[in-house]
Amino acid sequence: MDTNRTQARLNISAVSPIVTLTREELPVDTEGLARFLVGKSLVAETPEGRLIGRIVETEAYPPGDAAGHAFRGQTPSNRSLFLERGHAYVYFTYGSAYMLNVSSERPGIGAGVLLRALEPLEGIPFMARRRRLVRLRDLARGPGRLTRAFGIDRTHDGLDLCEGGPLWLGSRAGPVGVVETSVRIGLSQEKDRLLRFYEQGSPFVSGPARLRT
């Protein structure tokens, strides 16, 4: 792992204030939002304290995407995907993990961005306790791991991530690496579309090595 890069992020985190992203800053277009979120932060306000992770990997699920949860229309369980951009859509999958998405597009259009991996910055001991491990690289490297590290579940579904509530999106000063694209991971439908966005060279990105370089 690039320990120098990680320490630099922690130093920036310690001195640079984090501000909530406004809805106006978020691109309406799903693919644009997925790329924009790389380098931004996810913040959770918990009883144990504030947790912050820098987003290093996302996947876009635009309107009409057969792999997306909104493809067959709005239901009680996916209604958050049809809210205005910047809301949380949380669902349970594989019988063991929650997934966190950010709604995109205009209100009434179902689409979203899956957050796939974070670089932990603040609240690391609490994340490690939830994940029952101490290896920094693996705390939030994968969509199920990051929700477990942050304590995210269905109670967060529908939250406005552009407000200062229990879960929000933020931004702070600091460099962003080259953002690369690839096919999405673990899909059987529309699996060849280049809708996965990740920071090149980040050790916190998930997936096979061939999709991390």
C-alpha cells in the first residue's frame, strides 16, 4: 500500500475543513455524477463520532439500464432512486450486505450511482471495530464493506445527502488522481458498458487487479 499517499490524505483531513456538497454542484447526468463523486467524501455522523471516507470508486446505473434497480419502474422499495439527485438509496443484497447508492437525474427519473469503495480518513478505529479487522486497505474496499464500516442500513434509505444529517456528501481540499473507467463488476446484464469510475493507482479500489490499473 502507498503509505505516503495515505498519510498525506490523513494530514489534509486533519487541517482542511470539509463542506457539504450542495445539490447544485451535483451533475444531473448519471455518468457525470459517478465521475464527479470520485475524490469527494462520504460522512457519517454516528454515536461513536464522525466517520469520513474519500470516495475512490463508483458505478453508474443510468436511465434505461437493464442492470439498474429502476429498470422496471418505481416500487415501494426503490422509490429513493426516483427522488431528485443527491438522495441515498440503500438496499440489501446477497443475504448479507447493504449497498449505498446516490440518486441521479431529474425527480421522477429512476437512476443512481453505486458507491463501491472508500479510502478511510477519519473514525478509522470505529470502522475497524465494525469490520473486525485492522488492515486499513480493506476497511471499505467494496460496496458491502463500506456500508458495514459506516454502519449504513435501510434506515439511511431516502436521506438527503446534501444536508448535514446522519449521512452526507462532502468535499475538501486535496488532489484527485486520474479517473479511469472500466466495465462494471459482478453483472450479468449490460456488463460490457464502461460505467465504472475509479481513481487510478488507489490501493483502496476494489475488484480484480486488471480493473484497478
